Amino acid sequence: MSTRPARSTDTLQDPLVLVGSRCATCGNVAFPTAVRCHRCSAGDCEPLPLATSGVVWAATVQRFAPKSPPYVPPAEGFTPFAVGYVELPDGVRVEAVIDCGPDPDPHALAGTEVELVATLPVPRFATVPTTPTEESAR
């Protein structure tokens, strides 16, 4: 994963940044943003721009079209897609759609590095392509 520069409040406006919150009392990080801390119940949570890359913690494949609305099927029809939890270096797991190509294998996704590619309507991460040098080093 890449090293990130110091965060600023300007990143809260970036459409490719997930905004969570951090409790000023105990430091617990939450996503989505919380008004009251889920750990200690303090009411002093502050907005926190979260990392844009992480590792797939667990995944599965959605093999049937979700209920509509809110799901809007594409014009070409439904295609199975991967969903799962992405663990961010901020200490939080985010439920997201995971773009990993056709016929996704959820077992192969665990531990895979991913990068944020969209935040709306739901968080969406894509697998990070590896270079031939990285593959041969494994």
C-alpha cells in the first residue's frame, strides 16, 4: 500500500474519499460517520477522511439481482459481482463492491490489495494490478 500525505479538511470535499469519524475521547474510527462513538458513547466524534486503499478482509459473490430500488440493473442485464469488507489502515472495515473482473472468486480475493474507485452510490474498490516483477517475487 502507498504512503499517504497528511490529511487536511480539503480532502473531505474530494469525491473519491470516504469520510468516517474518529472519537476524540477514545480514538475509535467508524464508517460511515458517527455522531456518537460506538465504543465509548462519547458525543465528540470528528470527521475523518479515510485511506483510499486497503486489503480485502472477506468477500462473497452476489449471484442474483438485488431488490430494486435501490439497485438499478444495467441495460445489458444483471452480472454477478463481488462484495465484501475492505480493511483500511485507519482501523476500520468498509463494506463495498469489489471490482475484480468477470466470474469473481471470493476465496481468491481475501488478502488482495484494493483501491477506492467510487464512493456513490456505495463504496467501490478495484483490485490493484500487479506488475510482472511483483508476481515473480511472490
